[in-house]
Amino acid sequence: MPKGRPPASQIDPERPGPIALDVREIDADKRLSIPKSLAAELAWLRPSMPCLMILEEPGRLLLRNWSEHEEPLRLRRRELVDEVEGDGGEAEERLVFFDDKYRRARLDINGRIPLVGVPLVHLLGDRRSRTAFIVRFRDRLEIWSLSYRNRRRRGRVSEDQ
């Protein structure tokens, strides 16, 4: 649990649990500031340390521990490259989508993650809102667009009441 007082809006501030969220705007330089209170619980999420960015469904990015996934991802990519060099065909498309989904990223010295090019388009699509929901789970950080968050909420309303 990060030091400091939990927000007054929490239902149970005595036991906030392992999940936390915050809302931030993507700045004009296409960077998203990750709150220290969210990053503090993830030892691998520190400025200048590599992390794995996964472009999941549109409107959702995941940040995970790079060192846990680095070797399996490199091996899989090398297999795909070998397949492409061997015969091409459908292997080329598998390699394109692999490279599209997995990216090495890092927070800058101020705790901001750059969202340039494909990650930004994947997160926001063609929507104008630059609002992002940052959700910390026990083992990962997720970044949700406003439209992704709202779609998920609509599908869960009856379950939460």
C-alpha cells in the first residue's frame, strides 16, 4: 500500500485493496503521467526501466514487467522471423501483428509514458477525448480510454448492484 492517506471517496479507506485507479489527461506531447501512488506498488515500473506494453483490444493498453516476458517474446519473434524467411505467406501477417501487439516501453524521468504513433491510435482511435483511466492491478498497470471504460461499465452495471 502506498504511503499517505487514501482518497476520501473510497468506500473502505481502511482496506483499499490491491486495485487502484486514477484519471489523467494525455498531454500535448502525447505523454501520460503515471501517478506515483499507482506505480509504487509495481517494483518493475520505474523511470528509465524497460516495461512491456501490450496493445490488447482497442482502447486498452497493458504495462507488464519486461524482465518476466523478454525472453519468451524474443524467442517467439525469432520463430516468426524464421517462418517468414522460410516461406513467407501467412507468417508475414503473424509477424506484423506480433510487432503491432508487443512493444518495449519505459517511463521517462518524470514518470510519464510516451504514447506516440500506434499506441496512441490504439488507445484513442479517432476520438477527441484525451482522458485515460489508469488502473493498477497486482501484477500490471492498464491504461483505458474513456470509451473503453464506458463500454465495460455498460456491460457490468447489473453485476455490480
